[in-house]
Amino acid sequence: MPVPAFLHAVGTACPPHDVHQDFLAYAPALLASERERALFARMAERSGIAHRFSPLTAAEGFYVPGAFPSTAARMRRYAAESLPLALAALAELGRKLGRDWREGVTHLILVSCTGFEAPGLDQRLIAAAGLDPRLERTVVGFMGCNAAFHALKLARHIVRSEPASRVLVLNLELCTLHFQETASLEQALCFMLFADGCSAALVGAEPRGLELERFRQETLPDGEDLITWRIGDDGFDMRLSGQVPGAILRHLPAHLRALDAPGAALWAIHPGGRSILDAVQLALELPEAAMAPSRAVLHDHGNMSSATVMFVLARLLAAAGQGRRGVALGFGPGVGVESLAFREAG
């Protein structure tokens, strides 16, 4: 039988500037009517978000009314900001694993859907972090908020086929580089959710942390246009429909039954927004305690796309017990639903 694979630890990092209040002050000026401005304020108050972080500041002039940056300018900023953020997450991972954590790392999986460059962050990170330049590299790109599941799934496959492997999984997103100048209330509310962050995780066969037991993925019917992420001339264009919570509510119970994870005591739900968390809680009849880690990450960081569920798993690892079972859930373009059944190492 293949050996089991374990998520040993997760280090997390965010850029230095909390921009949430600045955005709440700025966005209403883009809206056309007093009614829309009042609705935006009401939704912001109910969002469950208090902080969102970015490398940008309101004073630096990256976003100038009437002259927002091109996609090329945003990619240049991505290249400048991604490596320092990745190194900060690796430093936090090192504090959790010890100074010798780099020894024996065989693979790097880089996940990002908010920037492109070549040579890429994966190559620059290997050199800057003192990793073995011969390790195997894989990039998981442009898969959206549930991309962390694809990376963990791949890491599990690697460890199960090559038990001596130690796989570094890095999720890095700079969503605030893609703010658009828009008069659309729906888009303004979408931009209010997204933020920047990075996670660095290590997966291996040593039995500690969380065992990655089973994965399941499904594309919901008639959901192709509900979550989209496309490259435009003025940055990447995100659409997050208000119909997403309803789709989750209808289809999630059957998806979870197919995952076959009875008795889950731990829940790591991607905090795509308060309405999405509410829909998951209602669909699965979960107690508020089960939602607490995901709601806390949403409150403290907003939606950092693919990195967000890793921040939730980091909180669960910090309070790990003995042998409890859990489920992680994520939602992305399509609408794609990704799930993971896991168990604490006992």
C-alpha cells in the first residue's frame, strides 16, 4: 500500500499595509447613486472583514483616478513584491519546523493566480531561500481560490509514490494588484473581499501534522459564469456572482456524501466571503464552533484567493489534538468545488 502523506506545518505572511479602511472610504465615490453607496456601506458592515493587507498604499499613486495601471505595470509590481512576501512565509515555516527544515526538500509546488513571470518566482525563490537548485519544480497557475487543493493533491501523489520526498507548497496571491476603476456595485463589493497573502507548507511521509486522506473535485452544473477570472488590458478581471452561495447550498451536501468523511470534528472552509461561509454552514448544518477558524481568517485577512484555506489549516494545526478527523472545502472558477478529508496524526 502507498505510504500516507502528511501536512506537517504551514507558515503564513501578509504584506505590511492594512488597506481595508482606505478601500471602504474610497469605493463609494465610484458608485453612481446614493442608494448604491448606502447599500455598499451596509454590505461592508456585514462582510465580517476587518483587515486586508497589500504592498500598496493609498498615498503612493499606483491607482490614479482615470489612469489605472496596465496589465504589464501590474505584472511588474507582482514581480517586485512576490519574492519578499514568499521569503517571509518561508521564515515563518522555519520558525515552526526548525532551522534545518530545508534539508531533504525534494520538490517545490508554486501556486498563484494573480501574476505571471518567467523566469518565475519558483526559480528566484530557490536561489534566494538557499534551496537545492536541482529540486523538482511545478507551477499551478490561474486556477483561482481552490488551487491550494490541487497543489496538496499533487504533493500527496508525490509522497505516496516517492516516500522519501519532502514537498514544499507555496501559495502566493497579490489580489490587490487587480483593482479596477468601476461604477458597478457588484464589482465594488467583489473587490472589497480580496486581499494579499502567502502560505508556505511542507508535505512529507513523517507521521505528524494532518494526514491528507482523500480528495474530491466536482464542477457544479450551470456554474460556468458564476465565478470567472480572465486577463484583461487593465489587470485581471474577476467576477463573483451573487448566485454562488445558492449553488453551494444546493449541491454541497451531495458532494460531501461522496467524499465519505463522516464524523468530521474539524472544518477548514475557504472564506470566499461571509455569504459563502453562511451557505456552507446552512447546507451542512454545522455548529458555529466549526465555522470559527474560517470566519476568523476572513475577519483578519479577507479572501486571499488560493492562500486563504491554508491560513485556516495553519490555525487548525496550531491547536491540533489526537486523531480528530476533518474536512477542508474550497470553491473556484467554474464553479469548481474541491474537498479534502484529513485526520490529525495520533
